[in-house]
Amino acid sequence: MNDDPLFEQEDVADWIFTYADLMSLLLVFFILLFSMTKVSKYTLESALSSIQIAMNSSGANLTQDPEMHSAGGVNVVKPEEHQIGVNDDFVTSATNTSGAAEALEEEKRKEIEEMTAEIHEQIEVSQLSNVVSVQQNGDQLIITVDGQTLFESGDAELSWQADFIFEELIKMFQFYYEFSINIKGHTDNVPIRTVKFPSNWELSAIRATTVLRYFLDQNIAPQRMTATGYADSVPIAPNDTEDNRALNRRVEFVLEKN
């Protein structure tokens, strides 16, 4: 038996050769696998850019050319802007929706136009054209009643003439049951200051409410109606003559389809 330490070290190191052979075989194996794959320039560039963007959200320079794998790339990759729902289907849908909405509005305006003509004819037949007028405002129909025919000056109690006028309006409201009714009270600019009505605001509001209560008693659905007082804030004529002030004293019924 050889007791030389040099020979003992050589016997212990024999496993290194086996390990080296194994590593060589693994390297050859991975090279073979790599040669069998197909990595395109676009795929590699996308992978590099994704990694760099993740490391820096403001964008990064590509530091390697996908083909040459050498430093010094100049392409700047920016993160894609965050866009929600922007695609051809969405744009087409939005366009169709817009077109449908315009068609619906046009249909509503045409319907209001026909209603205006019909109600105007009814007013003429009922011989109320001297105190009642009707006009179209876009998709709204506005029926205006002379205020001094409905109320005494400075008062909110309905006159006896109101029954005949409102009887015709009730027929219209029942026929056009799909329409809401906004009752608006208006006054002239002559100030009022009483215990009951401190200003024209209270007077116009109570007049509008009085009219609303009248129609409630005639079974017009409450959810269809609203009442608003505008005092002298929305004149239809200058308050410079008695005739013009009489025009501004009015009650309007604004009909709009729900």
C-alpha cells in the first residue's frame, strides 16, 4: 500500500472528471434545446421592453439589440397609455347610440308639433284663444293662460272664469296622459307687500300651487304635476305699459313627455 500523500489527493479528485462530463452533457443538451426554438426579434424585444418598463414606469432604453445582443441600443420603449373600452366596436356602438338618440329627439319634436296644432284647434273651437295660447319649445309644449282672467289683482283665489278654462285643459291633460305638467306662476314687476304675500315670489308660488290643487281635485295624477313661482323674473314683454304688464301676469302649463 502506497502511503504517499500525493497519491491520496489524486485518488480523491477523480470525481471532478465525472462532474465535468455531466456539466458538458447538460450544456450540450440546453444548446440543442435552444437551437430548436424559434425566437423572433419582436418576441425578444417585447420581453426586454416589458422587463425594463416594469423596472422603470416612465419607460426605458433598450440596452441590447435583439439581433446582435450588444450594448448601445437606441430604441425608447414607453408604457402603453391606459385606454378603457376604446375599440372599433365601442365607437360603432357609440355612433349608433347617438344616431338613435337624435332620431328619438326628432320623433318627440314632431309629436309635440302635432300636439301643438291639435290643442290650438281645440282652443279655437272652445273660443278661448283670447285668454289661452299654445306654443312649442323644442320637445316641450307650453300652454299660457291669462293671469288676470284667473285671479283678481293681488289675490290667489281662482275666479269664476277659471272653471270653464280649466275644464278644457283637463280634457287635454287626460288625453295626453304620458306628459308631465309643470305649472308656473308669473307676475308683473309691480311690488306687493302684504301680510299674506310679502312679495311677488309668494304670490306667484301660491297661485301656481292653487292651480295644482284644483287639478288634483279633478283627479289629475299628483306625480305628473309640479308647481313653481317665478314672480317677475321671466317676463315675456317689457313692464313699461299696463298692457305689457298684463301679458306678464300669467300661468303657464309646460307639458313634457316622460
